[in-house]
Amino acid sequence: MQVKETNEFKPKIVAFCCNWCSYAGADLAGTNRLQYPADVKIIRVPCSCRVNPMFILRAFQRGADGVILCGCHPGDCHYTTGNYYTRRRMTLLFSMLDYLGIEKERTRVEWVSAAEGAKFAATMNDFVATVTKLGENKRLEDLRCKAK
Amino acid sequence: MDLETLIPKVGVVTDIRIDTPDVKTFRVVGLDGNKLFEHMPGQCAMLSIPGVGEAMFSITSSPTNKEFMEFSIKKCGCLTSWLHMMEPGQQITVRGPYGNAFPVETALKGKDLLFIAGGIGLAPLRSVINYVRDKRDQYGDIQVIYGSRSKADLVDYQEIINEWMADPGVEVNLTIDREEEGWDGHVGFVPNFVKELSPDLNKTVLLCGPPIMIKFTLAGLKELGFTETQVYTTMELRMKCGVGKCGRCNIGDKYVCKDGPVFRFDELDELPNEY
Amino acid sequence: MQKIGVFVCHCGTNIAATVDVKAVAEALKGEPGVVFSTDYQYMCSEAGQNLIKNSIKEYGLTGVVVCSCSPRMHEQTFRKAAQSAGINPYMVEIANIREQCSWIHKDIWSATEKAIILGKAAVAKVQLNAPLTAGESPVVKRALVIGGGIAGIQTALDIAEAGFEVDIVEKQPTIGGKMTQIDKTFPTLDCAACILTPKMVDCAQNEKIKIYSYSEVADVKGFVGNFTVKIKKKARYVDEDKCTGCGICTEKCPVKNVPNEFNMGMDNRRAIYIPFAQAVPKVATIDANYCNMLKNGKCGVCSKFCTVGAIDYKQQDTIVEEKYGAIVVATGFNPIKLDDFDEFAYSQSKDVITSLEFERLTNAAGPTSGTLLRPSDGKHPHTIVFVQCVGSRDTSGCGKTYCSKICCMYTAKHAMLTREKYPDTDVYVFYIDVRTPGKNFDEFYRRAVEEYGVHYIKGMVGKVVPRSDGTLMVQASDLLSNEQLHINADLVVLAAAIEPDKSARSLATMLTASMDTNDFFTEAHPKLRPVESPTAGIFLSGVCQGPKDIPETVSQASAAAAKVIGLLAKDKLTCNPCVAQANELMCNGCSSCEKVCPYGAITYSDKEFRMPDRTTAIRRVASVNEAVCQGCGACTVACPSGAMDLKGFSNSQIMAEVDAICK
Amino acid sequence: MQSEMIKRAKELLASGEVARVVGWKAGEFDYDITPGVFTTAEELDSAFLYNDLCEANLSKYMIAQSRKEGKTLVFLKPCDTYSFSQLLKEHRILRENVYVIGVPCDGKVDVDTVKATGLTGICSMTSDGETVTVKTLYGDSTMSKADAMSERCINCKSKKHVVYDELLGEEGDVVADNHRFDMVEKIEAMTPDERFEFWRNELSRCIRCNACRNVCPACSCEKCVFDNEQSGAFNKGASDSFEENMFHIIRAFHVAGRCTDCGECSRVCPQNIPLHLLNRKFIKDINELYGEYQAGENADERAPLNTFTTEDVEPSIVYERGGKQ
Amino acid sequence: MFTLPVSKLNDLFAAVASTRKLYLPVDDEASGHAEYKVWHEGVTLSNALNTARSAKDFFFPQTENLVDFKMEGKTIEVIDTRTESEDFVVFGVRACDARSFDILDRVFLAEPVDSYYKNRREHGVIVTLACTRPEETCFCTVFGIDPTNPAGDVSGWIAGENLYLSANTEKGEAFLSSVSKLLAESDDEAVKAQQAEVKEILKKLPLGSLDLTPFKPENLLKLFDSKRWKDLSEACLGCGSCTFVCPTCQCYDIRDFDTGHGIKRYRCWDSCMYSDFTRMAHGNPRLTQVERFRQRFMHKLVYYPSNNEGIYSCVGCGRCLAKCPISMNIAKVIKALGEEA
């Protein structure tokens, strides 16, 4: 495979998607051929409430520039209550990151239903643009993981 | 830069022998195909798979083996599980040799030797047994009393049968804990077996095995009339550096990795009972 | 260390057009654990599946990664293929390189790079996969229906019809519920009793149905397929088996002043009573609050007259323990108490009544034998005002914020029936909106207005003032004409909001079934699983889930029954193996996980642990009921020590994916 | 108070009601008081102490002590009772094995605060409730007690005991108008760069000694994720600034909704990192977003992270409000 | 002996810093502590008695990389990442910390030599400063340390308006000659006077009379079996603050970190107070905090001296006294066990 040389900053984005809504929404975006940057890589979790704050920090440690969490709309959780917990946990976590002066725009929660392929693609496009503008994650990086 | 003992060498696992359901013996050489370093019987080495862990293992091959080193390793934790999953050709890191050795060139020279081992406890003794077998003329009688849970759990069984038992100057007494089909040898625990055999009191004992077995065997030996100054054992504690600096493996003022692992029982008596 | 095989699917050109599949297969060869990596036209085809099966055997694979379409599409296919080749189906992971890669990217280079990373993440995950086995739990082929109203009756009949045993627990002395009190039903105006009582009798006669009347659920243990329920049979002081329901006792009982709840307290019954003629079971019950014998040991009349010796003053509450595979909640509703609505003078005037009271006043079995008479003076009312939405759609705080759904229709019914029977009455209905979204509903309402001349006025009644002449001054506003109205009424009927039965809250706790803020039971999914509670094995029937009219209730009751039958038809339940698991050695016993579990799958017990120093310690630790856990993972984050983990989506697996993606 | 406490402790020991007493033990100087276990009247007479310098929160010791044979008597200050109650709620303490005597507290004198005024060589320090007399190698001085108290006592949240079997002295009240969030607000008002700078400066001093964790009554895990090689969060030496952040963020998150704001973490930090400001941020957020909540106050109330309402704010609130840009 | 007016200190620092890194105690506003920091223009020497962290960090840092590995397939590549340390000077080390280097040397420079430590040790010059205002927690004199006459490559005193310096080693001589332009020859009158004055204060130190006589190798088992360990350790939280602020505690852990691109094997401070310090798959010889607590003090007061000609592994700096969350410390242990003996 040919290696493409490029100088522009390509962010690394981890997207945690719940299996029932957002992952299906992402599939729908694909089925409808809605484009969003390849920088987004999706990890499937049963429910957004499975996402531990440690996973998010881990992603930043390992070189992610942005982490987005997608779940069913509040009230529509496959497990009834999961995303309500997600909402509280992530609100507090993001607020804490902001408190520590870490760019809050690098983290996001979006509710994407299985029918919202377009919203998924739009959300990803927007998030990638936001993170690209912020540039490389410098404030929550682990230098050991950056050095090649 | 000075030589640094904490920086390991790379070893290649050239052969893996399945000894028992949970013990495998790994043959290790350097990248150049030669032995990584010389050692004395009873000494240990730090083996590691980077990213998984590093731990101290007794070198089970005899120093008289000039081609390779062997390690018999029981699967019990994270690193050992990984080691057990390896296939030949896998590289590992090795550093050592560490610790003291059985005093084969001093106190044991010319003595009648009695080796008593239980389970994986044979591993450190195997190095000595083969060493003295190779230097047969320098030592007196050799007797090995070895026991394990079952026949399948006898480490180095093939070597014991084919080589040690075939060696006219070596007396081997095997035992297993419970009766089983296809076993016509002795059945019973090692401490009792030792008492039954009632070995000669002039023998020097090298004892190794699980703590409970050591405790009862030592008591049995004392009953028979052995003194603590006649019995050697080898210790195992958590180690990180292997060179007496990281502060973990001390028993009182002695570091197992440096001042041990081989202790004579009268030496242990002077140390706190913290092992 | 797993031996992993990687299979990259072209999906025709669906993937291969934008992803260099050969490069992906090649790149993944170097990943730790990968011993075989290849690509193929269609992995999901039989040939593709055979390729996987053969490779598993040939290379002794312990894990499989398929880079293909979404796992929502073919995960099951590949899992089955792997299973048929002898490895655990949960050792298969899918890298979604179609929907989430080839279909959304146009640039081959970046799509291929992404596909490789997704493949690496899947390989990293498989490396940590463990074989999972779906557990099985037996199903007790018997259902419990809590509540013996029309919902519970219908559910029970349907379940029994399918051949399963079903028990009804009803806290009143008779089954039948609210519907027994209703006179006629909208929109057909057929007699409620005529359609309900045959069903009640069916219940009593059906061999598969057992009715625990005058009983309550005291305790629920267990989980789907295997509940153990304690039912408290309240002492009715009458031997049910002996009582023939002849009713002689209810005539002879000297205590005559007990308000009759069946007629909404508008007449009296005796201390020993049968609620109404068609009661099922037709057995007398002694009201201990009024019975002289039970209160002070003086009387015993009923016992003397009972020819079969059914009276037993020494009877005690008894607890029956039964096992069930499924539980249906059909606890129904009550009209709200109107004490907080002073403006309508409900507590001041006897002639301000609720709609349910109105039903009794028009019912032939009611206190007035069906003649509409004013409760205060027994005179015929000439002007009747119906007030809708009393306590419904109320954001002021005294009522309920929701719409009670049934009031528009029954008010139209009342208005229409009044006008039909007593054409000389003026009937006014005050409404906010008239909601008639049912089959033949709007036609029904229009008939009331158009054919029967009911005065529908959009507007709220501000005040009802009892006047000295015995009439009621109704002050209201007509929102359409923007006028203030003053109507001199003889009778005011309030369409009180309905609310879930008070017993529902404590029952929900016992069942670990969730409720909304209004104490309605929550369904597992509003669209997809509307008759199931999120707690497996608990089903919802009737108004306990939300306001409903009779047709809707009956259809939901049958739907719940269908779900129950589906469950009971199985001999064993296969559990989802991707469930939470508590590491007892690390568990603090803090209950955080239990609090966030929507299914009540986590329980605690004190366990004895052998400590390294050979002492024992007793610690409270969590354990997960695998049959109940649905695997959402909420508990894993609530657990600070990480003792709670989710099989199939473990912390280490997800972090391995994160690492592989961010590398 | 001290003599009264000793008297009660002796009575309870003598009657066999309790088998041991957990309290404070005198040290070499007046300020180096150690939590101690007393089993005899003689020990109580010789070393038991309670005065304005007894800072340590004894509630966490009850996890282990309540599992011993016989009942344990523990003396708890008002703020310690919150920690104790929270531990009870989490089933970490066996209530039936503990006899709690609430003791009054009107703020403790903190030796680090006194030292920060520039006094060195402090050999003795006494408080009469109003004035603190300090004797040093280099001369004596006095200061008002208010100047000798640490921030946590100045901004005391409550003088009420939320749990006890017996109370010595007067019961106090919740202090409604404390200013404990002032510093959090100050940080929130900084720009992100300033905030980052502020916290980097603080957290980079961390030596990962685990004192904050080990003293914390909310950190009572059987096995901490940071000590667990399998947890994915194993973190021992703060080898990178990331690990410093990670440890403190996750620790604060794990105690969020459970932290009673006892302030022990900041008291014990050998590097004087104001760790309580992390916990207080969570407390403040919880109060503002989900309604006032004081961990430990109410045994039945659900912890804010273990519950929700359908009307909760969205995480995007963080972008909308929060500090300066 | 050489001298330099205190007013010229900045010139001295500038001269030193022009050729190598200069570390010195500086007041840290955020912590209220003095900490060693790199000198640059504008940085002034702290007046505090000592730094919150000890000076051991210079030679035995909290974490350091030992070696890297690259793994591919079945192969392992060992990458020696060691580099020659930069030259540096640590100014203002107190007598207690200066002694701690001797204690650490006996561990790290004993065969087999720890090259990481040695590398730094060889490239560092220690300039000490005599104490003038000891604190109540000081008890270095108990260990035969004279805080008015500190060791180090160069000994220093600030008396009156002048700094006095005197070299003790070749490295020290070289250091002084590198800044000789700034220095003037001087007698030691002012130093002697100051020493006499401080010694009067030392006599008043509350912990100056701790008795170490019971702590000798022949009492090893007796001390080990003392009944006092239990009550002394009862409140111990098992944290590592005492060991981490201690200038002589040298226990370490070796860990691997997977960066995603390879493995970094690093070493970091460890603490014998931690519950998992000696934990093995099949047991733990020091199961409870009593044993771990005992280990720390037995090591400092008995085991270490037994292996090192009677030298105690404590320098009386008093950091652990000030920093222990529960105010349990070596002084209390010495007293308690001494009483028993």
C-alpha cells in the first residue's frame, strides 16, 4: 500500500456507540452513503452507560484528540435507564475536565437514534471539524505514548 | 555506559517440554545460539516477557550443561500463564544469574547427599543433582526422595526414570500422594516416606518443596536425628530487582535474592519468621 | 495468547471498491496472535463460511475476526459458523468495514487505513475474549396475575386458554374491578355487567384459573421463569369452601350502617356482605371494622343463621407461597380524591358527585335502582353540569399533569344517556378539549351534541357555589364566546382524573419493576415492548401502565397474555451470556451497582472468605443473577473498584480496542 | 470535654458494653496527635486526648474495627459523623458493632496553618478555644484561634451530628452560609489556560504517596483500581503528567456523590495540594445541576450518580456555562 | 575557606548556571513549601530550613525509564535508553540530606552497581548549607550528624552577610575553582561563631536525646518480636508519604508500560508500607500493616545498620514527623521500643 504524505492535522477520534441506537444510526449513515471523515473510529458498547470515564481518559492517553459518546435519546434507552446515568456521569466528568483547563470541546455526548443516520454523519462531521480546529491534544496526553 | 544488571538479555526459547499438566520446562539460549551466562546450582534468573511481567525462576539445568539453560515453570500467575502459552522460537528476556548457590564446591563436596523434593520443588534441586552426577567422583552417595500429587505431577519423570534411576550411584525413591492405576511405587506423603526410609544420619540434606511439606519433613528429619546444620533449602519471596536493592525480599537483614535463595536451616533460625 | 484468524470480506464491490481488502488482510497478519489472515469475495456465503470453518480446523484457531458488514447484519451467522467448527461462538468479533468504512469514505487510502485500524481493534478485543456460555434456567409453567379487574381477567382467561395455569390475586372480596361499577360502556352503550360477568364466571369455572380473592401479594423473590411469591389471604371470617353465597347472613346481620363501597358510599350494606349479586367468588365476607362479634364478641347472628357453618370468627390471615414463571401486573386505577378541589364544592354538597358516582346513580343495581335522583333530596335533577378534566392535565400541582384519556368519552356517554332517559333535563359539559381518537368515538360524541342536544361549552368551571335553595350556582367561562356564565344546576358531575392504585408503588418495589413519576409502571420499550416491564418476566396489563379505556385495556391484556404464553411455552430460558459479573474478591458490597440496575439483577449476600492469613472474614458481596441481567453495563461504571465487569464487553476488552484505535 | 469523654469511655469499657475505644492519642508535641485504640482505663488515663488539635477523622477506622469481636466505641466530631453515615450507607461499617459518641467541635487548630504564618520550631501549642498559644524554640507567641484553623474548619459545613448513640455537649446546626465554594468559583472564573496552569502547578507536585486515598473515608475499596494491574488504570509512580491527572480525576469521580467534604485529603497531602477543590467541584456541580445534596446526611437518599431524573441537563451544559473562555 | 557576600549570591548562581544546571531550594507559593527548582534569573534561595521533598530525587528520581523493548511477532529488541547524565549542581543541601547520599550510596553503589544512580551521582556536585534555625522535628544529631558542619562536595555556611564555602572533595575543589573569580579567601571565625551559637539551640531540641542504644543487630529478634508494634501501627493508613519524603528510603518497583509502540520498563518509588509490596500469587509474608510498619522501622534501625557497620538508615531530617497523616513516626517508635528495652 502506498503511504500518502500529508502535513495537515488529522485528529484521532474515538466514538463510543450504543449497540441499539447509535451504532445502528451509524450503520444507517453508511447504508445511505453519508460521508464523514475516516478519522472517526467507532467502538460498539451495549449501552452508553457502559462507558467508564476511564475509557475516555485512556483514549486521550493513547493519543486520541477527541472522544464522542453516542447513545439512544433519553427515554428511549433499550435498557430504559442507561443513558440517564450516562448523562449525569458525563456532565460531571466533562465539567471536571473543563475545570482542569482541558478543552471541553474534545469531549461530547450526542443522542443519535437508529433512524438518525443523517444526524450521525452530521454530528461526526461537526465534531471532527471542532477537534481539527483545536489541534492536537496536548493537555491530557501521555508523552510516553506519543513518541514513536 | 556501565554494564547494567537491570537491562536484560534476549533469550530464545528453543524447546518446550510438557512435564506435568501445569509444569513446562523451557530450554533457553542466547540470540547467538550459545548459553546466555554461566551459573552455579541453585542460582536463579529473572525471566520476562516485556509488558507482561518479570519474575525470578530457579535455573533447573546443571551448570555442566554448556549448551543451554532450562527452567521448569509451574503455571500460577499472569507471567507464567503467558510462558505456558509460548511456542518454540519465542524470545523472552533473561537476566542473572542471581543469588547464592548450594555450596557444591565447599560444604557439600565429598558428602553423601540426600535430596528431598515435593512437586515443583524438584526444579532447583535438579540443577544440583545433575551437577553432582556429572562430577560423580567428587561426592559420596546420592539419594533422591521425590514425591508429588500423582504420577502425572512428577516433574522430569522421564529424566528420573531414564537417567537418574539408570545411574548406578544414584538411589531414587518416588512417592505419590494417592493410589492410582498404573503406579506400583510408594504411595504417601513425602515427610512420612522420609521417615519410613530412615536415611543415614551422615547425609547432608537438600530440601525443597511447598512450605507445608518443608515444615513436616524438617520435623521428621529432626526426629530421625538430623540437625539443622545438615539441611539446606531454597527460599522464594517476591522479587523485583534481583540484586538486593529494591527492598522486597528481605527476611530480617538478609535479602533472599542476594544472600539467598539457599539457606541452611540454622541460618534461618536466626532470622525473623517472616517468610 | 489466542490463535486468531482474520477474514476480510470483499462484499462483492461493496467493500472492495473503496477498501484495499488484500492490504487489510496483509496488514493484520503482523498483529499479535494472528496466525492466519485472508480475504474472500463473500464471507457470509456458504463458501465463505466454509473458509472460516476449515481455517479454524486447519490452523487450530481459537479466535476469529471477520472484517465485513455490520455485526448487526451477520454476527450471528459467523458465530454459528465458528460454533459449528468447534469454537465458542463468542470468540468471534466483527470489524465493521462496510457500513462504517467503505460506504462512507471515498478515498481508498484513508478507507483502507481505517479498515486496518478497525481490524486491529477487533483483533485486540478477540485476544481478550473468553468463551461464554449462555446459561439456562427452567420455567415454572404457571402465571400470576395481580389484580382481578377486566385487565387481569382477560389476561388470565387468555393464558388459561393456552393451557397454562394462572392465579389471580385480587385484594377485594370479588374480582371484576372498576368495570363492575359501570353501567353502560361507550361507544356501543352495551351493558357493562352483561359483558363482564360472563368473563368473571369463566374465570371461576376455568380449571386452570385459581382466584385468590381478598388477598394481596406480600413478597416476591426470584426472577423470570422462577418467581416465588407469597400471597397473603386476608381473613374474611367465612370459609370460602363452605359458603354457598345464599346471602341469608347478609340479610340477618344487625349492623346495617356500613357505607357500601360498591355504590360509592351512597347507600349502606351490612357488616357481613357480598359486594354485589354477581360477585365472584360469591362468598360472604365479614367486615372486621364493623362486625360486633369481632369487635366485642357479642352477636354471632350470622353464624346462627348460616346453614353450612361457614362462619369462622377465628379465621386468621394466611400466607400461601406459590411459584410462577411470569407475573402480570394489572393493578388498575382509582379516581383521585377531590379533597383538594374546593372550588367545585365536592365535599360541601352532596349534589356534586364524581362520574363514577353518577354511574351508580344510573345503574339499575345502584342505590336508586337506576333512576337518576339527586343524592341530597332524591329529587329529579333538571339541570346537570358535567365538568371535565378535574385534576387531569393539571399543572397547578393539585392534580395530575397527564390526560386521563377516558373522561371525554364517558362524559359524552353520561350526557347522552341522561338526555335520552330524561329529555327534560338541560345538560352542560365544560371541557378544555374533547379528545375522541378511537374507533367510532368521534361519531359518538357528535351524536351527543347533534342528536341529543348536549350543551358542550369550551371553558373551565371557576366555581360551584351551593345555594340555600339547594341548587348549585356554577360559575364558568365560555372561552369561545368569551362570556362569563352562571348556571343554576341541580347536579354537578366531576370527571375526576384517574391515578394508579396506591398499592402499585409497594408492589413495584417487590417486583423491582420501574415506575414513572406518576406511579404508572414503565414499559420495557414504549413502542417495541409496550406490555413488558424492563424487569424480565414482569408484564403489564391495563391502566397500571397508563390511562386506557376498556377496549384498549382488553387488547393490552391479551397482548400481555400472548407474551406470557410465549414465555411459558419454553421449557428453559436461554440467557444472554454477555452479562455483568462481580468479582467477589474486589467487591466492597457498597450497593452502588444494585442502585443503578434497572432489572434488579443484583443481590447481596454475606459470604465467608478465606483470608491469606488463614483466618476467615465475612464480607457483603454482590452477585448477578444471569437470568435477569440484560447486560447494559450501568453497574460496571457505578462500581468504583472495578469489581463489576461485563462479559463480552469487559473493561480490558474495550480498553484494548481504545488502544488499538489510538495507536 | 476530654475528662467527660474519658469518664464515659471507662464506664462503657467497665460495663462490657464496648471492648475498645477509638480516640486520639497524645504525641511528642501537642500537635502530633495519633488516632489510637484504647482497651483499658489505664491507657485512657495516660494517653487519651481531646482538644482543639484533634483533627483526624476517625470514621474510616470503623470499617476494620467494627469487624472485630465486641463493640467499639468511637468518638466522632460532627463532620466525621457524615463520613461515618456515608460508610454505613455503603454497608462498609457494621453499625451494630459500633457505639458512637458524638463530641462537639468548633474548629480545629491546624499545625500547617500555624507554620504557614512563619513560626518554626513549634514545641508546644495550646488552645483555650479563643487564643492559641505557641511555644517555639525561638520564642513564644499567641494568635487567635480563627487564624490557626485550616480552611475546612473556617468554612465548616455543619456542626450537627448526623448519627450517634450518645451525644456529649450541645448539638449544633448545619452551617448554611459557609463559603466553601468560593475558591471553586474563583477557579471557574479563570480562563481555561489559567485553570490548566493552576492545576498543572498543583498536581505536578503529586508524589503518588496515596495518603489522600488511604485517609479518605470514601476510598474504602477492597482493591483500588490504581493498584490493580488488570484494571487498565494501574498507576503507581505518576510517570507522566497524564498519570497525575488521571489519578486525581478518577479518584474524584469515584468519590463524587459520596464525598462528604471532610477535607482529610487536603490535610494529609504532604505536598499541600488542595485536593478538596476537586471534590468540591463535583459537589458544587451536583448541587447546582441536580439539587442540593450532602453525602452522609441522609441514609435513604440516593446518591446523585446512582439516580437521575428525566429532566436532567444535557452534558452540553458544560459548553454553555462554566468558566471564561 | 572562601567567602562571598550574600548580596552577590545571584552572581554566584548565574556563574554556576552558565555552565550547568543549578538546583536550589526555592519557596513555592502554591504549596507554601520550599522545593528544589532549577535556578534561572530571578529565582532566589529559600530561607526555609529544608525542602518538603528530600534531595534523593536528584539521584533516585520518583520514576525513571530503565530500558525499552520493541516486540514484533516472536522477537524482542532490547533498547538501552541510558544517556550520560548532564552535569548539575545542587546548592543548599542540609547536613541530614547530605548524609542520606552516603546511605543511598551503600545500596546503589554496592555490587552490582546501579548505573542509573551512579551516572547521576558522578555528574552531580553537592553544595551543602549549614543549618542555623533547626526545627522541633530535627534529630539529626542523634545519628551523629552535625548540622552546623554539613558534608557534601562543598560545605557552605551563611553567617551574617556572607556565604562561606569549603571544598571536601575533588569535585568540590573543581567546583570552587570554576567560580573562583567571585570568591575571596577567608578565615573561619564567623563560621565557628555561628556553629557555637547554633549548637546551643541544638541542645534544646526536644528530640535531641533519643536513645538508639537498644537498636543493634544482636537485638534483632527481640525487637522484631516486640509487643509494641501492634499499637504503634494500629492507626497507620498504609500510605507511602513517610517513605516518599524520606531521604533514605530506597525501595523501588519495576513496571512495564505498553505505549502502543513498545514497552517502557520503568522504575518508580515503592513503599514497604503498601499492602501489595510483598504480595505474591500464593501469599504474602507481610500480611497486615503491623508487619509492614515493623519492616520499615526494623530496616532503618536494625537491618540496615547490621549490613552497614552500624550506620542507621535514618538521618533525623524530621520530614516524616511533619508529613505523616496520623503523626506516627520514627521518633515515637524509637521511644516506644526504647522504653520496652
